[in-house]
Amino acid sequence: MDDWKACDALTEADFGRHPLWGYDVERAESDPASDEAFVRPYTFDAAPGDTDVLFARAQLRTSAGDVVPGAVLFVFEGGRPVVGGVALLKPSYLALGLVKGRVTDEDREELPDGTLPLAYEAAVDVGGRPIRLAGAAR
């Protein structure tokens, strides 16, 4: 299914069709061909109180100045978005966890030289209002 896939299989084209994806544990539990790492498109009429991880289409800019397709990984906590990571989509999916804006040591090992700092910017449509997610992964 094009609208139900493993998060590490997300592509730039997927985000072109649906700018916001997220986990759906109930659906994963009822689909024997999937697991908890599967995602589906999401839309929100209003900011939700709390969510599991969501993936928003983003522009990422490397320290070398290259703009690459990616995603901002975030959750809503108490109705507010909290960024917890970014993901590069090319040459293949690579998720990077962030703690206070810093890429975790484990994820840092996977990055090519010249990637960090990695600026990110995304806008999530919530009820017709964009919520901006921007910052830098160091």
C-alpha cells in the first residue's frame, strides 16, 4: 500500500503526496504484514494534545550549503510540537535523533563529513494554519 509503509522506506515522492506521516500503533497491530515502525499520512483539524512520532516534509541544508530533502521528526506534547530528530531521505533514509539540538553520538557515526550543522525547516498544516518547525542539528 502506498499509504502504509515502514518509516525507513519513506521517500521524497511520499512527502510530495502527503507532507505529514506518523505511526499508527492500532493499525500496525491489526496488520500482520507490518510492525510498529510503519507509518501513514496524517492531517489535523486542530493541534492534538499528545501524539506518537510524526514525520513532516522538510528542507535540510548541510554545512556545505547543499539543500537536501528530508523530514523533521516531532511529537505534539500538550498541544505543542517538540522536535526530536531529523531524517535525510537521500541517498537513503537516515534518521538522526536530537537531544537539545545535538545529534546523538550513535547517529553521528553514520553521517558523512560536511553534513553538520544541518539546518532544518518544515511547516505543518494544522487546521489551515501552518506550524513552523525550524532549527539546526549540531
